[in-house]
Amino acid sequence: MASPVNAHDLVAEIVQKKVPAAATVTLLRDVDGWDSMHMVRLVLRLEEIVGRQLSEPELETLESVRDVERILGSE
């Protein structure tokens, strides 16, 4: 079952800024204010939401809002 958490809302929560809903292909590094600490927070929050540790391949391919959606949909 897909998560009720929206990828855009989650990224916006992490950076504490609005992320446009149409920005599915937006690279995380292009989100205003994004840095490595935001990535750590995102990974920890995703793991909390999906109830498991993210795999190495998931971590290696976590680059865009669409990738966040993919992980949220895999729980």
C-alpha cells in the first residue's frame, strides 16, 4: 500500500521551504537550501515512514523528488 505521505511535502518538511508539486523530476540538490544534512534527515525520515532501512541501491539512486515518491510507494 502506498504511503499517505506526499514526496513534495516530505522534502518541503526537511528543508522547511515550499517545493512545487509539479517538480517531480526536480533533483534534490537543486532544491533551494539543500545540503548533505538535509539528505541525512530525508533518509532517516524515509526509513521511519517505510519501517525499514533503505537498501544501498535505494540510497545510491536517491537523487530526485520522483525517487522519494518511488521509495514511499514501496512500503
